[in-house]
Amino acid sequence: MAQVHVLDHPLIQHKLAILRNVSTGVKEFRELISEIAGLMCYEATRNLPTEEVEVQTPVAVAKCRMLAGKKLAIIPILRAGLGMVDSMVDMIPSAKIGHIGLYRDPETHKPVEYYCKLPEDIGNRQVFVVDPMLATGGSAVAAIDFLKKHGCKQIIMMNVIGCPEGIKAVQEAHPDVEMYLAAVDERLNEHAYIIPGLGDAGDRIFGTK
């Protein structure tokens, strides 16, 4: 079973507290989602392979470490996942970006696909699937299913907030997928919303409440 990493860095936890607040407006919410994703990206990329290179400094030759040519891809689950992309691309600008569009059926709470566009060489890339909320886990499982059908073998899931039900669903369906979260909340309510959570992340990012 792949590891689940809950990131307790003080900066992440501080920003998460503001993010949860019902009075936090759209602009600040959007900025916080991006900032948290950037901080999480540091940990999620910790094990990327590096190689030794020689660099000429103004004084002498230094032996340094650089990424070992690993191809990366960031795949947001639409629409809320878009809020996590920009800060990650700022740090790994060579990463390609794909999109998987899913919505949750209000009656069954199951994911329905409406869009999927991936880089042609996605099967050769280390993939980061990003979505602010991991609730039932249905969207995450479906997205990972699509990626594996396209040949992806190295997949990391990144969520700002999750719950035990969603984590269990992903682990049972895809035990090889490593997971990074900023918080694991108490449970789901009868409407499949995370408690205490932060409400609908997509509505709060895009101001569509």
C-alpha cells in the first residue's frame, strides 16, 4: 500500500486555517489555494531523481545536483484542480499539463466524465493529479483509472483536504498511488461534503456560489 503523507508544515497549516474561513473572499481564497499547492509541491517532488553535474561558478567548478531528465505532468481534475496548477508550474516549468473533466452526479454522488485531454507521451511521465478536495474519492479513482488506461505507471495524488472515506477509496482502487494532503478531516456528511472542510472549492475559487 502506497504511503499517505499529511503535511503539517506551519505555513501550510496557517494558510489552510484562513482558507477554511467562511469570510475569506474569492481573491484571497484563490491565492491561498495556489500558495498551499506550491508548498505541497516541494514535498511531493522530494523523491525525484537527480544527477551530479559540474557547474562553473565565478570562483571554481562546483559539483551540483540537477533533475535527471525526468519528464513530469500535472493533471488537474476540472474545475477546482485548476487552482493548484500555476504555482506548481512556476517551480517545474518543463512539466506538461493535461486536463480531466469530471462532475459529481447530485443524486448518485458518482463521477461523470465530460472531458479528457492528455499529453501524447503521458505514459512516460511522472504524473501529479491535483484536486483541492478528496471527498468520496470517486473523482480521484476515475481520474487515475483514465491515466492508467493511457499507460501511466507513476502517479502521485495531491489534495489540500481529504477525509478517511476518500483516502480509503483511492487506496483500495489504486494501492500503488502515493498521496499528499494538507489535512485529513473528520468525515463526510449526508451530502458527501467533507466535515468540517471548506465548502465547495470550485465555487470558492471561481466565485460561482
